Amino acid sequence: MAEVRFDDRVAVITGAGGGLGRAHALLLASRGAKVVVNDLGGSMDGAGADATPAQKVCDEIKAMGGEAVPNYESVSEWDSAQKIIQTAIDSFGRIDILINNAGILRDKSMMKMEIDDWNLIIAVHLSGTFFCTKAAFPLMRDAGYGRILSTASAAGLYGNFGQTNYGAAKLGIAGMMNSAKLEGAKYNIKANTLVPVAGTRLTATVMPPQVVEKLKPEFVSPLAAYLVSEDCQLSGAMMVAGAGYFSRAAVVEGPGYFFDEPEKVTPDDIAAKLAEITNLEGAAEYDSAPAQTGHALSHIKLD
Ligand code: NAI
């Protein structure tokens, strides 16, 4: 089998000064990619800034014979996100790969969450992913090639106590990639979502050290690298990785129950048919909203 390589490819990886982003950067660079190592270098909850993390990862890449440039901008503003993408053009003349990975946490139960905790998490994760993707998209369209991987979380797919802000942003990212997949299709732009589990500074405080040890970020990066490779023809997939576990998650919809006369349906009819309505046996995935609507309308006879 041919090795998955990134020769002549240019990758921008946000939040690559540590954790998962650093592991992705080192793997891509070891296989030939030129990498923009972006990292604001703030604290886990988004305070401050520090050039050291991005610079250190660039030094590591150069020490192993690779090519990398640092960028210290925040993903969370449109102006600074454009500068992140522009760094790839200024330094290497192109952008083939974007990994939206930068992230912070502001965990609090809904009742204790400050509005600032909500706004900042949405700004970094959801808006940050949108801004970087929006800046990269026209360049990828013009090149007729692009691979975008954005980072979601099981907290968004399935929920987690104290993470209403983070979960909303993370599932929003998966929703964003569903539409990016459709908008990028004719330009050979693939847009996928990564759902990682890794022992990093974001999780080290909530996991025992022996679990953190089994969850090295490096164990996630092979899937991330595959998903941003030329070989990858998947688009709109939510791919899960951690501790040697790899899987695909999906939104599915049950076959449903069709009432022939919608105008006559009462709440009591819903109660009576709840088992059929909630049944997921024979559930389907849809690759666009119109495809799903097509199913919902499949019993309608138009005159
Ligand atoms: P990490 O804290 O080690 O890495 C995140 C990096 O993003 C940090 O180096 C940080 O300085 C940088 N960053 C934060 N805000 C930024 C901004 N505004 N602009 C640019 N850079 C910024 O944490 P980890 O775990 O490696 O997280 C990477 C991504 O994976 C995040 O999006 C996180 O939410 C996601 N994730 C991680 C999981 C895990 O188990 N570690 C689980 C699910 C998702």
C-alpha cells in the first residue's frame, strides 16, 4: 500500500502549539507537509497570549528536517483568522489543508454560567472554525483542491454536564461541516469532522493520570492525517478517535410514521403512535436537508 504523503501540500493547523494540534502538525510535517503552526498560546480558559508554544512546535518540526512557520493570531476574530490563512500564502504560496483545532473550556452548569463564558466559547470554537474556513475556502476553490477537518466533541454529539456552551459550539461545528461538504463538493473540497478523545491539558484535570497515559494525542492524529490527505474521498463524515479506537458517528432518522391526513392529527394521535414515531429500526442517514425532506414528503401525492 502506498504511504499517505503530503509532499508539496501546505497545511494550516490552528491551536497547534500543544495537545492534539501539535500531534497533527508533527505527523503531517513528518510526511512532507509544510505547516503553519497557529497558536494564541493563552490559558486553558482563554486568558492571555504567548508566542512560545507555536514557536516550539515549529522548532520541533525543523529539528526533524521539516518546514513550518508559526502564527500567533486568535481564530476568534475575522481579521486575525484571515491573517492565519494569509500566513500560508505568504510563506508557502498556497493552502491545501485546514485543521480547525484551536479550543478552550469554560465549563459551568447552565445556572452558574456567565454570559461571557457562553460568548467566548462560541467565539473560539464556532466562530473561529467559521472564520478560518471562510478565509481558506475561496483559495481552495481556485485551486480545485482542499481538505478541511474541524474538531467537534462527544460533549456536543451526546451531551456532558457543565458543557452547554462547549457542546453547542461543537455540534454547531459538525453542522457547519455538513453544509461546507455540499458547498465544496464541486471544487474537490472535502470537509469532515473529528471527534477526538485525548489526554491533553483540556482533559488532564478531569481524568486520572493512568487514563491520560492511554489517551495520547498522537493516537488520534493518524485518522486526522488520513482525513486531510488526497486519498480521502469522505466528506461530511464525523470521525471518532482515541486510545486506538476509530469509528464513525452519524445522525440518523427513523423511518417514521406517516399520517395520511395531517390536518386531523391530534396530540393524542402522537401519544398513540409514539412507539412507531420514535422507532429507529431501519433508520437512514441523509446527505443533505433536501434528501431528508424528500423522505418526509414521500407519502404525499401531488396533483
Ligand atoms: P489543548 O489545550 O492542548 O490545545 C488547544 C490549543 O488551542 C492550545 O494550544 C491553545 O493555546 C490553542 N488556542 C486556544 N484558543 C485559541 C485561539 N483563540 N486561537 C488560536 N489558538 C487557540 O487541548 P486539546 O485537547 O489538544 O484540544 C484540541 C481540540 O480538540 C479543541 O478544539 C478541543 O475542544 C477538542 N477536543 C479535545 C478533546 C480531548 O479529549 N482532548 C475531546 C473533544 C474535543
